[in-house]
Amino acid sequence: MREKDNFILDIKRLGINGEGIGFYNRMAVFVDGAIPGEGHNVEVIKQDSKYLLAKTIEIKRPSKDRVNPSCPYYTDCGGCNVSHISYDKMLEFKKEIVVETISRYTSLNPRSFEIKNTIPSEDKFHYRNRSQLAVKSVDGRLTVTMLKPNSNSIVPIDSCLVQKKRINTLNREILHIAENLGISAYMAKFGRGILRYIILRVNEKDEALVCFVIGEKSNKLKELAKRTIELPGVIGVYESFNDAKKEVGFFGTDPKLLEGDSYIIESLGKIQYRIYPNTFFQLNTKQAKAMMDIVLRACKLSFKERVLDAYSGVGAIGLYLAHMAKEVVGIEYNKDAVEAANENAKINKIKNAKFLQGDAALLLPKLLEEMTFDVVVVDPPRTGLEEAFIKSLLDSQIKRIIYVSCNPATLAKDIEKLSITYKVNSITPLDMFPQTAHVETITTLVRVETKKD
């Protein structure tokens, strides 16, 4: 089989990134935009010794679950890469992705514990509470843009269907003001221009923080900030300077407040969190509340337990659990996040929670020498748990682990290692990001009692 060869392919399952997967002479073939059960006439676009990448020439047998994507940028943007699949069917596929991943990466039998149906999101569209988009000049007009997948080509975006409506409105209004002020888009290649990114945070009350990331300083920014703070819902305006030639991150210098308040308040249940421009917080607020409730139930707290909140961030999970626990101790590597977590504890008048700065893998063994924990909640980055952290859990007497994961592959690899001492009780998939293949999971593991214990 060579590039540009065509053949008919039956799509057997959905991959972890939302691509359809079929097999040709026992070799996996990955096809974007394909749905399990469909038959496609495909053309090979890349050949590897272990797999083929192909594109669809014609759908010979379409799925009854295929729908027309609502987004006009669907084929170019690539952000919402499963919008061609009906929502209810995609919930089923997300559960199947978890089952397939457990089967592939572990020796565990996924039928030996409960994998629940995927928890749907209340909002299928307009759920994202944060936007960070590049500003470009296209046909003489300023616009926010996305990048086409696997390319450097930009896609001008007038309105994004998964961003909150307030975000879309503010992007348009801010760009209109910027154009009237003669503010240019930054061009990293030439090191010229002013406005590089617009970063927006919006809470459930539709209150917004705005941060202008600039590549060149200009007095015009002061006037832009003054006019922006007057827009409906905007309560704070920041700037950050970033003139790096490569697109390595959004923020450059620490955000500097130009106008208004320094933060917005977001609430999950009765707990309030201060959100600054660079605060990590779940992008789907309503679904984050649903996730917290699942975690709380899984912990089975009765006011007597000491809880470890590892990779605690700004304390979102730990503070949500505190009212049912004897004590919550959080560990977080990022110093700013730790300060924010302790600040959030203070504004909520929570006195039984504290957050420590440090590497979870290094700090956990020291904490276990000083105190015991009944429950550990972990919410690690996509790379999963560190080996040293897993070893400390295995050596401990902690009875229950609640593992919040945004990556089924690393979750599977980690629970395989933990299965020496812990058994999986249940896994709950949760749709945190509708229109995408991403799936969040909450896994409950309980310590297996042995004679030694």
C-alpha cells in the first residue's frame, strides 16, 4: 500500500482523538471525520510501518448518527472535530473510548467493575468560559483566528459556537474599538504590531476579565482599556507583554491591571473562587459542578476523614469537599495557584483546608510521616501521576483514591500500576467538552485488604 492508493474501508471504532479507525490487511487506518459502522472510499495520505493515515474520497455507507455540523468553520478549524456525530451517540462513543483504552493499556477486565454511562453536559454549545485567540489582520480588518490542524494557516473566526456568547460579542466589540484607534495586529515574524492575543474570562453571571497580550508597547492601549471597561459585563482589563518570535505561550510578562477590578468570582455550589487572567479553572463551569458532586459522593465523607487534594490547583476540588471532611490538605507545584487556593479558603471562611507548595511526588512521603490520610483525590495533568507518587500511594495505608483524569490513556496506565494494592470500583466518564473527543473521567479505587493490613 502506497500514498494516493484508494480502497474501501469499514470503520470499526472511534479513536481517542475522534478519528475513525478501520483495518486494511490487519493494519490500522485512521480517517478523520469517519464514524464507526460507515463504509468509506479512502485515499492513503501517509504510510507508516504500523499504520496508515487516509482521507475520505466518498462515504459509501453513511451512519444514521451522522449530522451536519452547525459550525461554519468546522472543516477548517478542527477544534470541534466530532460535530458530525449526533450528541447522544457521541456520549456512547466516549464511554467506548474509556473501555477500549482500559482494554488496550491494562491487564484489567473492564467488565470486572462498573464503567458508567457518560454524564452529558447541560450546555452542548456556548459552554467555554475562557478564550485566548490570536489577533490577525485579514483583508485590512482585525479578526481573531484559529490555526488549521497540522498547518500554519489561519482561520478567521467571527463567532465560535462553543465559546460563551458574551465572549464572542466582546471579541467583536474590542476589535472594532481597536480598529478605530488605529491599533495594529502583531506580526511575530517581523516583530512589529501591537495586539497579539485577546484573552477573555467570563463567569456564569456574564462578568468578564479582558487581557490584551501585546507585542509592542503603545499609548493607544490606555485608551483601548478605557473604552473596553465601558463595555457591558467587563469589570477588569489587563495587559501582558509578549514579543517572543515563536508562538510558545500566550502570556509574556505577568498580567498588569489597567482598569477596573482585578478578578471575577466564579461559584461552584456555595464555594466561590477568584479568577484572574491566568488562573487555571475548568472551562465548562456547569459541568465542573457536576464533576465536583461526583467526586464528593465518591469520597464517602462523614466529617471524620482527612483528605489529600493532590495537584490541587486553586483549590477547586479540596474546598468543595471541605464541608464534609475533618481536614483537607492540598499539594500544588505552582506557587501562584497555592496562593490563590489559600486565598479562596479565606474568602469562603473555610478553616479546615490548607494548601502547600511543592512537587506532589516529593511532598507526599514527607506528609505521610507526619499524618495519615483516609482519602486521596488526584487531578494530575495529561501526563498522569509520577512514578514516585504512585509508589508512595502503594506504600501507604490510604483506603480510597479518587482519580480525576482528562486523559484515558494515562489513567489506564496509572490504574494498572495501582492495581497491585487497589482495585477499581467504578469509572464515570463525563463530557466536559461537547463537540470534541475529549473525555473526563472520575475513577474510584479502594484499597484491597490483605493479611498484612
